[in-house]
Amino acid sequence: IHPERRARPLWRRSELVIRAGMAWRNLRQRMQKGTIAEEDPVGENYDARRARRRNAAIREELPDLSEHLKAYSSRISAMVQVARQRNLPITFITQPVMWAKDLPAEARKLLWFGWLADGRYMSVEALRAGMDRYNEELTRACQTLGVPCIDASPLSGRPELFYDDCHLNERGADELAELVSRRLPKP
């Protein structure tokens, strides 16, 4: 059982119940009129998501991430513990992102992440600061736990490598593969 689920009632800890609930929420979301949760073959949903971000109010400041970062670190530790119990090697990789302070206008048009419950979106700078904090936490946790972590930050802020906020295009995937192949620990 995941450490953060131990305090929950038994019916809330069941993977089957959790997965069934996630499937139900996903289905309900897809059935809502006007949803853009389902992908379409020509990418109209990406256009709609990007337009939604472009037309939204922007929040400049990050929310307090301290509790979320603690939970993240706990999950990293749990993954390492499981890998060690099973005698499996484990290596982590930081998350590269397109976000950068000086991101060109054309690249900004590709963004759609960062939505908030109140309808606003996080600024590009805040998103980058948040991702940097998560990547720093991953690096710190890996150092503490004595497991390898490959830093993919040299790819961040390079719009030619991404097709949206954090998904690499073919060139980006090639560069990440090259970076990982050079730094992956040898068995």
C-alpha cells in the first residue's frame, strides 16, 4: 500500500476501487457536452486547449508547493524501496519543459498546461519555477537515497524540441535518448 493511502479507510485504499473511480470520472468527463478531454485525429482539441490558455487570466505567483513536494519525495522513496526489494536497478530522469522566461511568442502559442480551478492559468515563468522545484526535489531525493538521476534540464527552454509544454517532438526525443544513453549507469 502506498504510504499516503495507509491513513485512508480500507475501501479507499483498494487499487480496484481507486482505478474504477478514475475510470468512472474519465468516462463522465468525456460524456459532458463540449468536453475536450478526448483526443481527435486532427488535433482540434489541442487548438481548443491552447486557445483556452491564450484567452485566460494569468496567475504570476506559484502556490505553496511544500506539502506536494514532500508527498513527491515520499513517492520517490517508495519507488526506490520497491526496486530494492525486488533487486531491480532504478534510475530517474528530471523532466525537461519548454517553459522559459524568454520563450518566443510563436512557442507560447503551443502551450496549454497550467490551468487552475478558478479558470486562470499559471504564467510560463511560474510553471518553470514550479518544475524546477520538482526537479530539484527529485535530484535531492536521489542523492539522499543513493540512486542515479539523469539531469535532462539542458533540453528545457528549447522550443524546437517540444510540441507543447512538456512533450518532446521527434528531435527532442532523439536528443533525450542521446543524453540518457551517455549518462545511464552501466550495469
